[in-house]
Amino acid sequence: MKLRTRLLWLFVPPLLLVLSLVYFAAQGMLLARLDKQDERLLVAEAERLRALLGNSFERDANRLRQWAQAIPGAVPSAFPLDAATLGRSGFDFILYYASGEQRVSWRPLDLAALERPAGAPALNLQALHDGVAEQLARLLQPQDVAPPAQLLAVLRVPLILVAVDTARSGDRASGVLLAGTFLDSKRIAMLQQQLGGELTWLPSATEQQRPVLQAELMSIGNRQVVDARHQSIDLLFQDSLGEPQLRLQLTRERHLYLEGEQQLNVFLGVTGGLIGLAWLLIYLALDVTLLRRIARLHQELLAIGPAAAGRRLTDDGRDELGKLAREANRALDRLEQSEARDRAILDAMEDGYFELDEQARIESVNPAFCRLLGYPAAEVIGRTVASLQEDQQASSVTEPAFAETEPGAPLSARLRRADGSIGHFETQISRRHNAAGRLIGYRGILHDVSEHVLHQQQLFDLAYQDALTGLANRKAFHEDLARHLHGDALPLALIFLDLDRFKQVNDRFGHDVGDALLVCMAERLCNALRQPAKAYRLGGDEFTVIVPNTEFQAAAALAQRLLKVLGEPVSVRGLSIDFVTPSIGLALAPAHASEVDALVKAADQAMYQAKRQRGRVCVYQPAE
């Protein structure tokens, strides 16, 4: 992450923390207090609703009482009431009850306009009349006394019931006059308009919802939060016998809470905007005074390299960044001096120096490396050392070989020079690590040991090669024969050859002609052989041939071919020599012998048997 982005995000946690603290503090203090005020206002509205209903009950009772007093004569004689009289009374029905006798008059009802709780079954007029009669009988059953004004549920339809005693001075008949008014949609709408809330009729309260030890006909329940915007409270109604009837739920908006929440959001938005503006101003100030300078220092550092020696940081401020730039310039001075010293040492070295990456690819070389191999530096950089080897399949200077070699241990390799020649080199590899200790590559010294290897090869040739003919000598013969007999070269054929009348060549023509004859015979012998057969000169005019992994028939055929090839006339220094013939002895392992000395003796005996007759091939015959 860039420093500029990091500084931007550095202010995010404090900003979020401040806004969160303000929000939760406001939630816990301001909004909680406003919610309490909303609750008190809701309870006050519930009290006002109860007072309105109480006043309605009292008005209906007074109206019924006045209506009863205005009737001429006894009240029972007024029944049945005509429609005009009942309509002027303002009640939906009026019932006279005395000593179990009922007289009732109903005015026409609009059942669709009656207020009912949600989910209540459909109404019919007869069921409603029966329900009213049942409720009134239940209330008047204990005694024929007018019950108090109350709200009843008749088939879950709210009904305001008022009653008065009809006894007047001089009347012999007394009873109870009851009148009821059903609450319809119009009356509920008037109440809602007065309260500024929504009224909903619900079924009677459960035991958990009813206030404890509440003896009033109308009681107020507990406030409930409906959702984030609304709250409700129940007005619980019970009849004069203490039985629950209906619940009237008053639902209002949480005005103070919502307004406080809105103001809080505005405050948080303004606060966040101001903090963000301050954050932006601080960032711009940091960008001008700090970030741009850091970016310029970064670009200048990137531009400093081998191709731009002498370049330095240009920040000369007197603050920490300026001090940092000056210290970096001093460090660059010391680094360039050190690199110049190291480069001078490497350029003066006679041995090659190279540096490799993790995959053993060449990263840099000194002039001696290029001089030893003949390649320009641009041609070898990027290549692997293994690609310079004569045999890349069996490379000893690969990355795994470097990883497994102890630091400072020498490695030998045959490298191909630019002119195609092969040189023998020895290198010492050490590992390169970064400041964190991670392997980043290798470095090594390349030493040309070609002359030393050539000298060793010459010494080896002197020890194992015949100086005159170039064939392997007696020492090489015995070592190779022992290796084949104890290896996997069986069956093996051993051929001994001796030149007949060779002494006459030396005596007649001199030793120079004899030596030339031996060289010619050696060339014929080598040309007549196929791999893996190998020829040796044991000394004088004695030659041998080892033929590993061959059967008798093939060995015998080879011996006959050699007899023919070596028996042909030889022209040496203008002389034609046709009297020299080979005598050949053949022995097989393990058929004739399994040990070196025994097999040599067997082949030698076969050869001497052939010399007795001259120009023949004899196979060893064990003594019976």
C-alpha cells in the first residue's frame, strides 16, 4: 500500500470512532429521553381517550334519564316505541327490564358501519339482538339494579351501555331502563381526529396483558413499540361483573423520537462532513509538505544505478527528510568508492569472476572471465554456466549442484570456448544472501586448469600408452583384463599375436624399419577391430586383443580376419616386406580360465603352438 493511501486510511478509524461514540451516546442519552417523553405523551392521550369515553358514557346516561322523565305516565306503557321517538333519543335500542320482564325497541341498524375487530365473523341482525339480550340478562341477573355505564362486546361489536332506575314518586312500578349505542366507523373517526392517533378494536386482553388488581371498568395497559416509527397503548374494558370485554388500541407516531433521530442524523452528517473536510485539508497539507518530497526522493533513488554514477538526492531541507537525503548521499559516496575498489580488484584479476542468480543464470562477469572463454560479456550474461559446458546433460555446475556443494569446495567443469575448443576449468562457489538471510544467488572464481589437465593426461598416457604405436601398453592391458573378468563382460575372448620373422627385419633393414613395421601393424590391427574390442602392445612384436561379451565363433572369426589382414605385405620406406606373418593364439573366459594370470597363460600357450607352424590361429587346448 502506498504511503499516500496509508495516510488517507490513517484517519478513517478515528473518524469512525468519533462518529460511533457520538451516535451511541446520543442513542443512550438523548434518544432514550425523547422516547420516554413520547411514552408519557402516549399515556396522556390514553388518559384523555378514557376521559372522552367516560364523558360519552355520562352524556348518554343523562340523555336516557331525561328521556325517561319526559315520558308521560309509566315507562312500560310507552313500549313499543315508535321510530320517531327512538330516533330522537339517539340510542340504537332502549330496553325496559322489571322483575324478569323485558320490553325492547330497536331502531334500524346499518351492520356494515359497525366497528369490529379484525377477523370477527359476519353479523346478522337477529344474532346481534340475541347477543344484546344475553349480555343484559347476565348483567341484571344478580339484582334488578341499574348497572353503571360501561363498554360491552356483543358478538365482538363495541357497545356503550347506560342504565337508569325508572322509579319515580307516586309510581308503583319500578324497573331498569337500559339503552345502548353501537360504536360505528363515524364515531371512531371522530375519536381518532380528537386524539391524533389510530384506534383499533382488538379482542379482550389475555391474563398476561391485563393490569394486575385493576378494578376500573376502563384501565390503561403498558406501552408497546410497534416499529421504528410507531408506538401503541391499550385501553382495556371490563364489564361491571369484572369480565374482560374489548381492547381499544391507540397507535401514534413517536414524534419526538423521530424528530430527535432526524436531527441527530443531520448533526452526525454535518460533523462527519466537517471532520472529512478537516481530514482533506490535513491530507493536502501533508501532500504538499511531505508526500511530494518523498515521491521525488523515491524517483531520484530509482534513477541512481550503474549507468548513472554520481547522481545524488537533491532534497536540501532542514527537516528530517533533508537530513535523510544528506545521509543517503554520504552512503552512496561510500558505496561507489567501495564498488570502484572492488571493480578495480576484479578487473586486475587473472582468474575469472562471475555472479549468478538463484537459477544459476549469469548476472555479471569480470574481463578475465571473458578472456578465458573468449565470449563478450553481453553474450554470456543471462545464460547459465551449464549452457557453456561440453556435456550439458551431465552438467556439474547447475543450481542443484551449487545448492548441495559446501561453500568454497571446488567444482570441475569442461567448458566450451567461443572458438569451439574445450577448456578444463575449476571453480569455487559461495552463496549470496540478502539482508534477511534469503538466498539470492551465487558467486564464484573461475580458474583455467587446462594446462594442468593436459600435463596430467600426458603423464597418464606415458603410464598406460605405448610410446611407439599409440596402443595401450602392458599395464593398461592387465588392468583392463582384470576389470572385464570381474565385471559384466563375460564371455570374453583374449587374442595373443606375435609377428613371425620380425627379427629378420631388424637385422636386414635396421631398427627404424622394424619400428615403422610395428606402427603399420598396429594401425592395421586397430582398423580391423570393432567396439568394444581393444588392442594392446605388450612389447617387442607381441600384441593382444581383448574382446568382451563375445562367443567362440565370433572370436574365432575375428582371429582369422586378423591373420589375413596382418599377413598381407607391408611397404615401409620404399621396401616391400612380405615374409612377416602373424601367429595368433585364442583363449576364452570362463571356458578356459577365469583369472587374469591363468587366461594370459592359456592365450600365450595357444600363440606359441601357432608359432611352431607359423601363420596360423590356434585355440587353447587344456591338457588332458
